[in-house]
Amino acid sequence: MTISLSDFLHWLGEYPALGITALLVLGVIFVNGWTDAPNAIATCVSTRSISPRSAIIMAAVFDFLGVFVMTMVNKSVAETISKMVDFGDNYNNALIALCASLFAIVVWAVAAWAFGIPTSESHALIAGITGAAIAIQGGKGVNGSEWMKVVYGLIMSTVMGFGSGFVLTRLIGSICRRMDRRKTTPFFKRAQIAGGAAMAFMHGAQDGQKFMGVFMLGIFLAKGQSHSADFEIPIWLMLLCSIVMAAGTSIGGYRIIKTVGMGMVKLDNYQGFATDIGAALSLFTASLFGIPVSTTHMKTMSIMGVGAAKRISSINWNIVKEMVTAWILTFPGCGLLGYLMSYLFMKIF
């Protein structure tokens, strides 16, 4: 199923609820750029390999390329998200519940940003729509086989993120230990920009697909369908998603860049390169298998692996504690918020 921009604009007039849903999805994408996308460029900015303004422009370009290229190759992440929950056959209530879950995600993400904590919008998205589906369908609202991919993703991002950062740091350190640091530093400054671009690309490939999956789900519900067995993500939606995400990054990104890139572990250029390349390769692997993982989780675990390769004491465990607490609370907290918001929205509307 392919949806043209003209078809979508026509449906906005035919289905008023679709307009509200689209605005809320775009709001969540904006908040993702505000609070999540900066993780991709945090390390290359913190090591002064690239200026914040240039990094944001780079992130916008490569976010779009990640959405575009990976969707052409493999759109299974978007399909997983769109099929993860079942809102039932009452499509009016289903659309209200979806809107409630998106509103809950925005509230949760902005609250986390206010404290400078890089919470995961991927986890918030999954938790919010799951809580909303349970509110109107009970246990039948969750597709267990698709939801298990989230559990696999949590394990994968923890093990692969930490392991890739640790191994690559040790490997690069071993290869370059006898080289002149005055020659290696300029090389790794340039290489780290490439690493930041790779992370931005994979952020688009992972997170962009998740939000577009929800966007497509909103279209189906507005038209009285639970989902489409075969849908194509249109280029106009990829471009719209990238622009909105970039706008969010440009407005609120520096606070998260400071926490992730500067606060957790002090990084040299080669360590920043190891962080970005390790996390990007891990995200690419997850995307190929259609497993929705958190770019925030993957990136911060990779930074922790790099810190552990230096020495355990080099990690700022107070910041790690804050982030882990946020991760642990996101599923029950945002899930409950989505659940309660769904009941509230159905009472109002």
C-alpha cells in the first residue's frame, strides 16, 4: 500500500481525527530530536571534532539518509512497531487511545529533558502505545511475539553496545600505542566526524522507522483499518520526519550532548570514534533483523564500554545511575501514563 502526499492531504479533510494524530506524531518526533537525536552527535561535539551547529546540520542530513536508505533496504522495524499492539475493532476508540499514548510520550520525554537525563524515546513510544492498547483491549491488546523483540533489543543493546565500545577501544589502543600522537589525533578527529555521521544515519534508520510505523498506524486507524499487511513508507513522510527531528535537535540538543558526551566519561578522539563506530555497527545489526532498539541505550552503553576499557573509575557513576533509573522507570512509568491518558481521553472525547 502506497500513500501519496495528495491522498494524505485529502484524508485530512475527510478524517479530522487524522490531523490530530499526525500533529501528535510529529510532536513526538520533534521531542525525539530534542531529547534523543543529540546522542548521535554528542561525542564528536564533546571532543571538539566538529562544532555544534555543523553537527546538527550533519545529523539532519544523515538522519534523513538513514530513514530513506534503510527503509528501502529493510522496513521491518516500522512493521514491528505497527503490529506490536492491537487497538481492537472500535477504530474511534483506538485512534483516541493512540493519541493519548502519544501525548503521554511527549509529557514523559519533556520531564526527562528538564532534568538533563537522556531518556529513550524508543522505550517511551513502545511503553506508551502498549499501555494505551491494554487500556482498551486488556491482555489481548499486546502482540507477544512482536513485543518480545523489544526484550531481545534490550539485551542486544546492553551486550553489543558495551562490548563493541570496550573491544574497539582496546583494539585501537593496541594498534596505535607506538604511533606519534600528533599524527593520530588529527586522523581520529576526522574519523570521529564520520563516526558521528554513521550514528546519525543509524538513528534515522532505527528511530525514524519507529515513528513512521506509528504514523502509518494512525492513518490506518483513521480509515477504519487495524493495519495494512503490506505498506510502503512514502518519501514525503521520510523527509517530513527528518526535518521535524532536525528542528528538535537544533532547539534542545545541547543539554543532552553535555550529559552524554561530557558528563559520563571524558573521551579522547580515538575513544569517541570507537564509541560511535561500535554503536553504529550494533544498531545496523539490530535493524537488519527488525529488532527495535534504543539508540540512546546503545550509545550510552558503548560509552560505558569505552570507559571500562580505560578504567572503571573513569566512569561517572552518578550520571550512569540517573540514566539507568530513567530506563528502568520508562516502561512502567510511560506505560501507566499511556494507560491513564487513554481512559481520560476516552472520557473527554
